[in-house]
Amino acid sequence: MAANDKATSYTLKQAMAVKVGDHVEIAVEAQDGTKFKIVATAEQLDVLTGDLETILDKDDAEA
């Protein structure tokens, strides 16, 4: 999914993660009180982590 695909956006209030069997569950609460859970494999989280590191490294370089 591209960053500009139509999706509902929420502002993060808090998130917690726990390993359950062969996957990770991330419980998320948005500022408006919406709560949801993301279930992901270790491989999916590795890709996400890489994306986030790239974004943060770029921000650090621009600062």
C-alpha cells in the first residue's frame, strides 16, 4: 500500500506489542479513542522497521 492510498488516518496515543506464537500483535489506541490491533509476522515488522529507520535517518540528515 502506498502512502497516498485512501485510508483513515489516526493520531497515535499509545501502542504496545507482544509476541504471540509465530506473530506479533500490536495494540494501538488513537487520540480519538479508537482501538485496534495489528497482527504481523516478524518479516513484515522487519520491512516496517527498515522503512521507519530510512525515514528517521533522512530527517536526522536534514536537521
